[in-house]
Amino acid sequence: MKLTIISGRSGSGKSTVLHILEDRGYYCIDNLPASLLPTLANRISTDSTGIPHVAVSIDARNISSDLEKVPEYLVDLKDKNFSTEIVFLDANSQTLLKRFSESRRKHPLSTETIGLREAIDKESELLEAIAVMASLSIDTSTMSLHQLRDLVINRLIENSETSLALLFQSFGYKNGIPVKADLVYDVRCLPNPYWDTALRSQTGLNEDVIQFLEAQQEAQEMYEDIRDYLEKWLPRFESNNRSYITVGLGCTGGQHRSVYLVEKLGRHFSNNISNVQVRHRELGVES
């Protein structure tokens, strides 16, 4: 039996994740008082009535004094070898401001004297201790509800019994580095198919671009170096109780070089790791 804890800033998608888990048979509790976390964990660990998987949301709606004790509770559960999974959702502040403005919802920390922007920043400080303990961090800034649903199903539900979940993500530096990437590789030094007018409109998913980069020695050396590093160190991450690793590869526009390498790395590691996913941020493609 595993307890899944959903946390994150308001407007980042916590309720959506909780609803997805509930639809999949989880017993879900929204806004659990943090002081009840040890009691709930004890009930789960000793109950033999066949209670399904449990997921709870703990966030800034809690009493602040109780919220401060959450890291202490989590460390205590870990020391007792209780199986917990912490999922932290977030989005950039500008996106959260837009979401609250569009929904006209009241932020849980906003008052007559605390504006929305200040409340969003304050919430980040309150939840920082939980965020650093998360086994999976999800940045929903550019995600649709459909993409978030697919990610939750793939990483939390369908592969809940597997050990390591590995995500390769291509991106364009011109649009910023993925906030929640664990490892980031800059591949802008490789020959760029963009400067070939016949390849410019294509992507790293197209055969012509693939053949172009397969013929570049630098591209193959980059692939081999990244592959060898990950083969050596991923088991170390896993042995340190890391359940999720996101590897970002970036080129200028996120269309050619990074896409090609992400696809190649994804195919290689899927031979030995059952839960390998590939996402191309700038193309809006995930598999």
C-alpha cells in the first residue's frame, strides 16, 4: 500500500490530478489537515479491509503551523519504511496569475491586504520544504488538461509498480529551459540542419533530418557521451530512491538536433527500462 501526497501552488492542477486518481480507483482526500497525516498513514499500514490506494492533497489551505511540520512527518514515515510518493505541481507565476484572473477564483492566501501576486509568491515560500522532498515535480505552465491527464496516468498509475520512470524531453533554448528537468544537456554546438533550406521546415522526426545528423560525427559522439553517462549514473539515482528522472536536451529552436537525440536515447533506454517516455516540448508531441 502506498500513500500518494499531492501538493503544489494553487492553480497548478492539484485538483485535476486528484480527480484523475479518484477515477482510477484511488481513495482521495482533498485538503487533508497536515496534522492528520501520521494518523492516516498508521491506519493505512494496519488496515486489512482492502482499502484501495490512497492519495491526499496537502497545500497552503492548511493551518500554517501544521504545514511547517509536514517535512518532519514525511521524514518520520520514511524512517519507518512507509511507502510514500510526493508529487509537487507548479507553474510559473505569470501563468498562475492568468489562471486565477480567468477563473475569478479567490487565492487561499489573498486577503484585503495581500494581493494575488503577493499571495502566489508567499505560497511558494510556504511549500518550499515539501517541494524539495518531491519524488515527482510537474510544471504545468504549458500543459493542457489532456497532456496532464496522460502524464499522470503514464507515470503514476500504469507504471506504479515499476522502479524508475525516465522522461526525455527536447526543448528550444529560445523558449527557456524546462523548470523541472533533473539533467539538462546543451546540444547547440552540433551541426544545425536549420541552415540547410531543404531541411529547415522539417524536424528531428523526419527521415531526411535523421540521415543528416546520423552522418555527423559530432552528433554521434554527443549521443554516446550522454548515453554512457546515463547508463553509469541512473542506477545510482535509482538506488537513492529517485523514482522519476527528467532529462532535457536543448537546441536553439527545439526542432531538429534535440528532437533527434531525444528519440535516439529514448529508443536505447526503453530496451532496459520499462517506463521510458519521450516529449518534444516545442512540437507538442509526447509518447
